[in-house]
Amino acid sequence: MEAKNIKVKETVSANKKLQERDARALLKAANSLIAAKGKKVEEFDTKEKISKDSVAAMLGATGNMRAPTIVAGKKLIVGFNEEVFEKAFG
């Protein structure tokens, strides 16, 4: 984030385990979700409906939200993929 001069407004400690209800709350405020798991990137339109697939894409194998989770306006980005970050934050 610092390399791209992105200002972080809030950081949540990894000790605080965010789960499905937290994911749903973030999705309610978002219009879109980009979920990256390695090279796999999924995009979801969340304006009108929050799908089970979009929630599942935000959660790891333990049921906790994956990191990093970034809220950029009405866009939600979960997970790390270099191309996604370049496109979003260039």
C-alpha cells in the first residue's frame, strides 16, 4: 500500500477473526467485489443481491475472512493478485 501511496484509514488486527456476518456487512455497502485467490480472480456485482458465492469467495478454509480486504469506495477487493492491484491502484 505504501509503495502506491495509498492511505489506510483503518487496519484490523489479524487477532480479530472476521467471519461470514462481517463479510455480508461489507458486501451490503459495496456495489462490486473482486476476490483473488492466487491467479484466480472472480468478480461479483453486489448492487442488488449478495450471493452465497460472493460470500464464500471472501472466506478462507477456516471460515474467516481472507486478507487483505480492501474497501475502496463502493468496491471491495479481497485477497491479493498483482494484476488486480495494478488495475485498481495503478
